[in-house]
Amino acid sequence: MNILLIAALFIVAYLIGSISTAVWIGKAYYGIDIRQHGSGNSGATNTFRVLGKKPGTIVMLIDIFKGWVATSLAALLVIFNAVPAEDLIIYQLAMGALAVVGHIFPVYERFKGGKGVATLLGMMLAIHLEVALMCMVIFVIVLFTSRYVSLGSMIAALAFPILLLLPRFHPDNPILIIFGFVVFAVVVLTHRKNINRLINGEESKANIKLGLRK
């Protein structure tokens, strides 16, 4: 086991996740810190809310991509014989999780970031493409029927481990299912303010064409 290579890739995964796309685009092209507007969150949803559809889409795609890249880097550990091939899923989960942590607590922006849902999606796309795509469909269905982005995110996060319980998708290593439920708990935790607003009927609804409104 090559400890130095593992440690180096872990650090790289966190630094990739720490790329604060919404903050950097907001400052570079609009002269604002996205965290000082809207919900105060530096994720794609708040970017859609504050800056509009085009920058919101760019932020979302980049945040998904950085989760995918960070998770996919784990393959290098197998290629360079740093870890056994059967342990790949463990390191994929670890590096993907570090990217999500980086998004939530970015070192470049004083550890104040977003909720990590898009980065988490990129991670899941790299680990289990079919189930991740199904979760995306579930998210879209919930979004279009309820117009609540937060609700769609939480239900899609819960759908991931539940789908893995089905015989068709059941992974060889049960750690992925356990991790899925842990991720759902984290998503709920990072959305606790949204949950309170949903309960009180104060959560922002998505206008599919125009963005978000109260």
C-alpha cells in the first residue's frame, strides 16, 4: 500500500471539491459574493436564484463534474498498485466524500461553501451510473410536481440507497448501501433550515422558466 499516493490523492480530492464555482463566477463576472445574497448559500440553487439560468447551469455542471473527477481519481490507486482492486469502492467513497466536504467547507473561501448536493451527484455518477441517473429522474419529477428543489434533493438522496437494496442494483459490497443512508442523513442535516421552511410553508418554490420566487 502506497500511503503517500493515497494521502496525496485524498488532498487533491478535497481541493477539487473546494473549488467554489458559484463564488468565483459571481465575483469574476457579476462583482458580487453569492453568499451575501439570496439564501447565502454558494451552490447552484442560489446561483439560479440570484444570477439566473445560465450561470446557475454552469455552476451546477461544474459542481457535478468536480465530484465525478475527484471520485474517479481513485482508479489511479489501482492502476499504480497502491491498493487492491477489490478495495476500489472504499477509496471511491472516501475521495468522493472528501470532495463533498470540500464543497461544504472550501479551504479557498474560509470554509464557507454550499450544501454539496451537485458534487454528491457527480460522486454517485462515478460510482453507480445507472442508479444515479434514476435518482436524477426522481429529483426532476419531485421538482416539477412540488417545485421545491430542497425536497427533490432529499428524496433523490434517499432513493439512492433504497434502489441499491433492489436485487437488480444490489452491489457486491454492502458498504455502498450503508454509505448511501449516511449520505442521506448528511443531506437532511445540511437542509435542516429548508425543512423548517417547508414545514412552515415558507420555502422558496422554483419557477421552472423564470427561476425562484417566494
